[in-house]
Amino acid sequence: MFSSGTTGLPKCLVQGAGGVMINHIKELLLHTDLQRRDRIMYITSCSWMMWNWLLSSLAVGATIILYDGNPNYPDPGAMWKLIDEQQISIFGCSASYLSFLKKRRLLAS
């Protein structure tokens, strides 16, 4: 698994399964207040650390929404339409995605 590289080059991470899952559940319950009724989505790939965090949402009983492809297809508003259509209550993305939207004036400062 690799970190996003937001603060430099991506870093390889190696983790064991048991402790990571417990930590993810703790983070999801305490930091995001994730609940069974939530629908959660992250723009991620299976090589980014947020993929594992997203999958851990299943242990809480939440529904995960997966999107395969360019988040700007067919237009830069695609993710916002998906959030609305799928009633996503928790949405995560990268800093580069937010910068992309901001440069195109699709996101307020």
C-alpha cells in the first residue's frame, strides 16, 4: 500500500491486518461518526491508503459507494451528481482533486 504522496513522494506502507482493522473502526466511529445508515465514498484506488479505510466502513455496517473511472467524466460536476443521486453522506477526496475544482472555479475558496 502507498500513501498519497501529497507531502512528497508516495511512501510504501506495510501493515498487519488485525490491529489496522480495529484502528480503522475506531477512527470511523470516533472521527467521522460513521453509522450504519451512512453511505460513504472516497475517490481512491486500491493502491491508496484510503481504499483500506473505505473497506473498513463495511465493518461498521455502512454502505460504500465505489466509482471506477475519471471523477471528472463526463464533466467536472460528475461527483456532485453522484453524491446527490446516491445520497452519499460522507465523501472523501484528495487535495489535488480539490485544487483541480478550485482552479476551474467549481469550488469556493
